[in-house]
Amino acid sequence: MATDFRSGKDFPRRGRDEYGGFLWLLRAADKARAAAAGTIHDYIYPCPMDKGVFDRWGITVDEFDTALASNATDEAILNWLKSRVDDAHRDAANRWVSVEKSANLDRQDAEEGVVAA
């Protein structure tokens, strides 16, 4: 997982990449880890998308950051999140990201050189 974005060639993982049923989780985790390490470069964490997803999950930025500090792997942070977020909140966040914010995802993909499948 890349967490140093200063080169302009490495990027957070895509917001539409699903992990354990959650959209946006991997991107938020990458950006949060980079912010903590001082390697976030031009990215913003927490950005409005991060905050919107966290709100829909029912967690705070501080809770997510604290969890990342004690759950170093993707699997561990996923398990932490699953213990706090029910399916309805997960699905609401996924719908918000994939439907309401699809234009944001398309823009991010274009800026980061991702070719649509």
C-alpha cells in the first residue's frame, strides 16, 4: 500500500475499489496513513469525501485515525470497521460514494491516470 504521494506517481487506492464490502475504505486508509507520516503531498485528509463516508458509517475522523494507529494492516482496519458499522450504514455510504459522488470518482480516476474498465 502506497502511503508516500510526494512523487506524483504514486496515488491512494481508488475510492471505488471495494474491500470487505466497503467502498472508499482503502483510499481513506492510504490518505490517513500518508497524512500521519507527513507524505500526503497534494492530497487532503480528511477531505469532504472522507468526512461524508465517515458520517454515513457513523464514525469520526479521530476514531478512524486512532484505529489506524493500532491496526496496521488493511485486514485489521477492516475488522475494526466491521465491528462498528452495520450493513445498513455501510450500504448507505457505498450508495453515496458510487451514485451521488460518481463524478468525483471519475475525476479522481482521470487525474490519477486510471483507465476505466
